[in-house]
Amino acid sequence: MMVPFPKRLQEARKRKKLRQTDVAEHFAIAYRTYQNYEGGQRRPDFELLVALADYLEVTTDYLLGRTDEPD
């Protein structure tokens, strides 16, 4: 069973001890936009997905649920 992207995104953020506002500010996106990523209402574009993975120090495969190994 694949773990959905929003849950993986939230787990990765919490492991880094970051708040949603921290991530939103880092990427200069609206706080609500980032909330929607973790809430499953929106998905980031390809470029932002890669940047999020780099920032949170995980792989895109981890965020997308293709592997359970974060790095």
C-alpha cells in the first residue's frame, strides 16, 4: 500500500523540526498553498517537488511513496 504524498511531505517536514510557515517562507509561496500540499488539496509542480525533496533531505521517490527509504 502506497503512502500518500501529503503524509510523506508532513512527516519529512516534522523530522526536520520545521513548521509549515518555515517551508512556505523558504520557497516564497503562500502559507495556505503549502497547507494545501500537506492537506492533499493541491500538488506542487515538478520543479517544486524536486526542491522540496532537496530542502527536506529526502528523495522524490520517498515523497511520492515509491520507497520507504527517505534517502
